[in-house]
Amino acid sequence: MKYATVMTKLRAIVVKLETYNDYPKAASNNAKRAIKYKEEKGTTCGTRVGWTRAGQLARREKISRETIARMASFKRHQQNKDVPYDEGCGGIMYDAWGGTEGVEWAIRKLEQIDQKLAEIGERGGVRKSPKAPKSKTPNPRPKGKGTAKGDASTSRGAKVSKADLKTLQKKSDDFNERYKKKLGYGVTVGQLKAVFQRGLGAFNTSHSPRIKSPSRWAFARVNAYLYLVKNGRPQNPKYTTDYDLLPKKHPKSTKK
């Protein structure tokens, strides 16, 4: 095994073993509030894992990527976050896992960690900008039917799965909710689908050896596109292949 390959694997292991406690103070306060209620009034809510997590956050202990991923997945319980402590388990356990501030931090942190893993790759082309991987797909602007403009896969014909499409829809909705009014334009799921499919095609020609999933590589390209739309410029100046999908009012749009 080549020395460079060994070092790449070792660096990836180090990244996975790193721990973090840069979560918001509000996340710690949410956990403390849940613990205080449990100690003073008692509750049958939650599991030992949940209360262990609350203790870690309250003491501002460092937590692993695995723990952060579990926090991020607690987003699925968001609809129960406002349930009063004395009326059910939803609110107290959501706070035990850091509440809104903790869960949102975990989602961002998980993406940051995983992008760092992609950055380690020997030939992934993302070292300068983890959010903007280079695309060497031979056909970056494929023709086809629908708003996604066909697919950008190789001969394998990679397509957007229902699960990936659901994620792209959520990314589109969340982005528009936060930035559309301020920017004067937003993104469509059709745009994101096209970017995603181009990423699938690029995966088959050039990607980090640390990234085993075409979808994960394609989502990195989607994140690069969202950064471009939000900031008016790409994080990596070499990322220009998706300018044709930008909203007409965007400063980098080719639709002038």
C-alpha cells in the first residue's frame, strides 16, 4: 500500500475520532432545563441514552460524530418540541437532546465533518473547497426531458431515487424559506435535481476515495450550488458548470 494512501486512511480515522463541544450555549441550557425538571418533579420520559446525552450537553462534554449524527436525527421529533413538560414527553426529550439549537447545530456540524472527510481524498479535487467539488463529467449539460434536464450519469444511467428526491425537496424548501425573500429569488427542486444528477455523473469519473456513495458526492455538489445561489459567487472559483441552472436574476446566471 502506498504511503500516501496509508496517510489518507489515517487522517480519515483521526477525523472520525475527533470530538466536539462547540455546540451553542442554548443547547446546554435546554439540556439543563430538562434535567432540572426530571430531578425536581420526576418523569418517566426518555431512555438512559437520552438522559446520558442531556448530561453530556449540560456539562459541555465533547461528543463524537456518531453522537452528533444521533442528535441531528432527532430533527424528526421537531413537531413535538413545544409539548409542555407536564403534558407529555415530546418537549422534555427534545430539550434533553439540545432542543432546537442543539439539533440544528448537529445537522450543520455533521455536514461539516463529512465534507472534511471528502476533503481528505487523494483525487477528489475538493481540498480547496469542501463545498464545491470539481466536476469532470464529460457532459455537464445533458439534454433531456423535464426540469432536471435529463441525467448526467455515465452509461450506468444513475437516477435520483425517491429518497434523494425527498431530501432535495426539503433542501429547496428550507433554502427558500430562509433566503428567497431576502435575495429576490430562490431555488427549485428541478434545479437541485439537475445539479444532483450531474454530480452522479461526475462521481463515476472523479471522486474522493473516501466517498463510497454516489448520492453523497452528488449532495456535495448540491451544497456547492446552494452556496453559490446564496452568496452570489461560488466558494470554489472553478465551480462554474452549473451557472446555466441559476435563477435569471442571479449575478452569475447565463440567462441574461
